[in-house]
Amino acid sequence: MKNNLSRYAAQLALLGACAAFAPAAFADATWTFNSSNCSTASANTYGNSYSCSSGGSSVALTAWSTTSSGSTFANANLALYDGGFGVRNRTETLSVGQPNHSMDNSGQTDLIALNFGSATADLSALKIGWSQNDTDVSLLFYSGTGTPDFTTQLQGLTTAQLLAKGWSLVSNYSLSTSSTTAVNPANYSSSWWLVSAFNSGYGKTGDTKSDYVKLLSVAALLTTPPPPSGKLPEPSSLALLGLAFCAAVGVSRRKNNRAALAVA
């Protein structure tokens, strides 16, 4: 009887640890880029940024584009429209009209960088709210060590050189304005992502059409860092076991969500 009670108490403690840690460790979120969810710093300048929220989670966004030489990246203007984010590069005026006010690869290659802060994001879906001509994009994540510094790991580099500075290509995707597109089936996770108008310089070939899109939303499974080890409840080994159990639940949940998205 005593052994049964002890085993029952241990099971309750494990469930309690999971309940305490799981909400902070894993969170599914979708960020829709509109004026209600996003605020800007200096909207009408090159090198500006936006912060967009979804529940209690936020993502910071900046815009970059190859320069007039068509080779190396410089910071650009991130512009928010009804259909989502577009990019106006340094060869375009801040009042440039369509289709070049979108994220495009006509002459220069535009991209949008996403920073999820201290959380790591397993990006799972993208959606555009506007397009013209073609809708191919390239998706990259930061797989290097530490935090990327755009002055050395993006600015002044060609598309091919990004891959030598810690960025990795996930794949190229043809997006849709009518539905979300599942991405990143290998479940890569990073705090930093790049969504770019298609460019073969990242390492995969595609068609030669010009692509014009506005990025409307992204979905991801966020993993937040655990609290400092000194703040783990006693016994710490039991708490860590609870975290491991929650991690298994999170992975299973992620697979189920991906399966549901693929069916949809």
C-alpha cells in the first residue's frame, strides 16, 4: 500500500511539473501582419523595423535587398499594406507603386528578416495577401553559432555568401493568396529566419519568372528557454523529467499539427 501511494505521489508530481513547464516551453502561434498587430519604428525610412504580436509572443521584422549593382545586400524599407509586408529597396523611392512596392526579385532581390528574440521558432506555414505575375520565395534560417549580426552576416554580402555566414536554405516555395502553405518539413528551429523573393543564388534552381508578393502571415511552434536552473523546483531531477515528458508531448503535438495542415 505504501509503495502504491509513493508511486501515485510521484506520478502527480510529474504531471504537476509538466503543467508548470509545458505552457512556457511550447506555444503554437500565427502572426498576421496588419496595422492591428504590428507597430513600426520610422515607417518612412530605409532600415526601419516592425514588431508584430500574436498573443503574448512577438516577432521583429526588417527588410533587406540587393543593391543597384544587383549583387550585395543593404537595408531596405519595410512597408505594411493591406496585403501584408512589402519591401522598397534603395533603388526605389519610398512612394513606388505596384508591383515594385512588394517583396520582389525584379532587378534586385528583396527579403524580410524575422527575429523571434529569445525563443526559437519552428516555422511551419507562410501566407501571402497579394501577388502579381509569380509567387516563388526562398526560406532560410540561421544555423550558425551565436546571434547573427547583420552588418557582417547580411549587409554587403551576395546571396551565395549568406550560406557561408551561417544561413541555411530550407527550400523554395510557391505561395498562395487563398491558403497557407506548409513549409519546413524537417522541423528546423532558429530564432532568426529569412523569407526572400526567389533567388537561385541560395543554392536551388527554379523558373526565371519575376516574383512579386506581400507577406501576410507566418505560423510557427515557439520554444521558449527554460527558467534558470537555480529556480527549478525540488527535486530538480523530477522537474527535469517533467520537462522531458512535456518535450515529448510538444513533439507529438507538432507532428499532429503538421499532419492537419497538410490535410487542409
